[in-house]
Amino acid sequence: MRRRFNSHIRCTVCLCVFSLLAITLVAFGAAGAMYDKIDQAALDARSGKLEQAQAALKSLLADKSTAVMAGYELGLIHYEDGELDKAMPLFKTALSTAFPGSVSGRDEQALTALLNQEEDASRIRYELGLLCQSKGKQAEATKLFRDGLSIISSQGATYVGVKKCKSCHFKQWSSWRKTKMATTFEVLKPGVRAEEKTKLKFDPNKDYTKDPECLGCHTSGYGIPGGYVVAAEGDAEAQKQAADNEGVTCEGCHGPGSKSIVIQEDIKENKRPYTFAELRAVGFQHADVRSCTPCHNPSDPGKEPGYHFIYEDNRTEDQHENIELKYRKE
């Protein structure tokens, strides 16, 4: 009797495990299909197929499961070209879809104080953006909306800092630290690349390391939990966080890693095979043209009017060495 009972328990447990596995695989498959459509449209938009990409993204706005991310990508197309007036309503609509109903009613000061917390990070930026918009601070509002959607896109993952990435990916880190991407923060310091700054009509003796207009592209995760912060003097924890996110780090191209790093540590410990879909489902990203265009676009003060970033011509110029990853299925 006991043997039959134990056998029944084992069968029940096995069925539960297989059911959970099946649900997980279906979830990965559904999420993967959604990301594939949006990713392809986003890549098309930045590869000369703008009208085709916009049509594809607009077709996804009617579906609740894709409306938020499709609206985000549509907004980014305009945001990267400095068309904030066109990006703003797309971002705002996407966030209102993500957060239907009334807002909390917290004031600007209260919301600003909550920006570094992880819980409700995207909603806080949405509500703060609404307040900024109502006060005529359109650029600030648009950035807050964009950051809120970026957090949603990354599945709520936060930045962990380049040292954490280095612990498992030392070869990639060693290669990356020799690139210009690793030293972009240094450019903001007084006297660095003085001649180049003068040509671009920047003050070569000015300290730009606290300038919000510069930090978005010369650091990683500025404005996002765990990302770069302007540290107050004497705040050792904030200074460490800032140092870990100076320059365009691993997370600057691949997205915040707090969730994907858990999976990667499990892969390393158990030496198990994995797919990219596993990591993508928790916010990890391929480094592609979309990793570049948020900064390399016509809004860049160092570029001529009409500038267009050509990914294939630039992708290997400042990239770390591509090292084959163990256990990767595809």
C-alpha cells in the first residue's frame, strides 16, 4: 500500500514538473514570437526600411500583448532622430496601456525621491513624466517616459555593474576595456580631447561629468535603478555604483543584467545547455543596431545634419572580441 502511495506521489510530482516545464516552454515560445516580430521591425526601421517597419509596429498596437512594446519602438524611431514631439505621444500611450486607471496623486518631490527604488520603477517614471509634461518640461517628460518603457522592456531588471559581468566573462571584459566604449566617460572630464571639443564648440576646460545631457550616452543605465548616478561627495555606495557604470559597459549594449545573471550563474554552475530565448525573456538583449542608435543619431552634437548611422560599417570598430560561449544551443 505504501509503495503504491509513494509511486502515486512520484507520478504526481513528475506530472507537475513536466506541466511546469511545458508552461515555461510555451511562455518562452510566446514571448519569443512577440520579441521576434518587434525586434525585426525595429531593426528594419534602422536599416532603411522605415515605412515597412512602422506599418508592422502599428499593426501590433491593437493587441494588448504587444501594444506597449510596439508603441515603445515606434516612439524610439522618432526619439533617436530628436523628434520629441512625435515620440512623446507614442511613449505616453504605451505607458497608459501598461498602467491603466488613475495615477497615485504623489507630487513631483515624492516621486523624484523614489526614482532609485526598483519596485514600481517604470510607473514612477510614468507618473513623474506626466507631472513634468503638465509643467511644460517636455524633454524631461519624454526621457522619463522612455526610461519607464525601457524598464518594462528589460522585464524590470536592474543594472548590476561591469565588475559583476567581469566575474564570469573575463575575456570579453578584457577585450572591452581596450575599446573607446569603455572610456567614453573620460571624455567628459576637463582637458580631455580638448582640440576635438573646441571644434564641436564645447568648452574644453569645463567639467561635463554631471551634465544630464551628456551622461545618457557616456555612462550606462543613467536614470535607471542600479545604473549610473551622480554621487554626492562622501556617499561611498553611490560612488561605487557610479564607477561600475562609467562608460558604455556590457549592460550598456546588452541591457540590465540583474535577472539574466541569475540564469547565467545557474548555467555555469550546472554546465547545462541554454538558448538565447531564456535570457531574452528576462531582459537580456542582442547587441545590434538598436544598441548604437540611441546615441549615434542626428541628435548627437558631434554629427553633421542628416547624419545616418550605418551599423554594418561601424559594428566592428569598437566592439569587444566575440568569444564562443559554452553551452549555447544556437
